Amino acid sequence: MKMNRDQFILLVFALIILLLGAGTFLWQNIKNNHFISSLAITGPLNNNLDPFSPVQGTGLAETNSLEEKESQKILVHVAGEVINSGVYELERGARVIDALMAAGGATSLANLDLINLAAPISDGEKIYIPSVIEKLNQLYQGGSTASSSSSGGAAGKININTADATELQKLSGIGPGKAKSIIDYRTKNGPFKSVDDLLQVSGIGEKTLEKIRDEIVVR
């Protein structure tokens, strides 16, 4: 069957419309696929607003980590015969030797025999490194006092600045525990300036001091 001219024109228009519709459909499909691919690569557009996203949680984790590190530090004051006396930050659980090294080490006049380098230290503590000159002065003063004193004077009394644990335990009411506390206090704070300074020692109260006051001396 032959088509007339009008039928042919209508057929051409129909084909053109069909092709345009198919082209539009394909173009929209391509755009949608590209958008989906972009989301797969970059993630959701509002990802940064997600309160549960790992990125936003990192700041809190870092803050907690810093706080934990800070809690592992202590501050100690190192004084006496050290190269650089001052306040130093050390790791929790540090020993007297660590504080000494942080201060640059001991001077040539330091008397390390009077301190316990292995003793643990706590936050806010003062570490005092005594001098050999202090020891010599104590011995000199002790000798001159003993030689010049009459009977019943300082002779025979225990010098709490030089006595060891065995000597300290000869005092009334002083056992191994209190003797150690006296030596530890003396090591960390330096020589006692007076007998009453014993009240600063843990475990030594007014009653204990009055019992031993006539048995001790500070030189």
C-alpha cells in the first residue's frame, strides 16, 4: 500500500518525537547514574553534620588521651646540692634518682650516702640533697659541745640529724616504722633545725615528742 504525502510527513514527525523522547530518557538516566556514583565516592552531603560520625568523635578522643597523659605526671621540688635546683615534671612512679637526674645530677659536695636514691616520690614532694659540709659541721659542733659540756649536758643524747634506724629505735616509743619516717623526712627535707621539727614527721605527735625530748639533740 502506497502512502500519500501527508501520511509520510506524519510518520516522519512521529519518528522524530519518538527519538527525542528516547534521547531525553537516556540523558536523564545518565545524569542520575552520575549523581549516584558521586555519592558513592564522596559520601552523603551532610556527613559532616552527623554527630555520630567518626570524624567528629576524634576531638573528644584526643582530649581524653591528653587528660590521661597529664594525670600520669607529677611535680617535685629538687633542692640542695644539685646542678639546677627547681621544680620538675616527672612520670608518676618516679624515684629520688629520677628527680636528681632531672635536676642535672648532684654537685661534687653532695652527700648521697644520707639519702635513699631508690625511694619513690609523690606529687608535690620536695627532695633535698644534703652536703658533705653539713655533715662535717654537725660532727664538729657535736664534738665541741660534748667536750665543753658538763655532766648531764648534751653528751649521751642522740642526734636526730645523724642517727641511723638502730640508734633512733633506742628512743622511747620509737619503733622501726617511726625510725624510718624520721630518716625519710630528713632525707627529703634536709637536717632538722630544732627538736620540735619532729612534729612534722608522720606518726610523731606531741606525746611522743615529750617522751623523747630529753633523749635527743639537734646538731
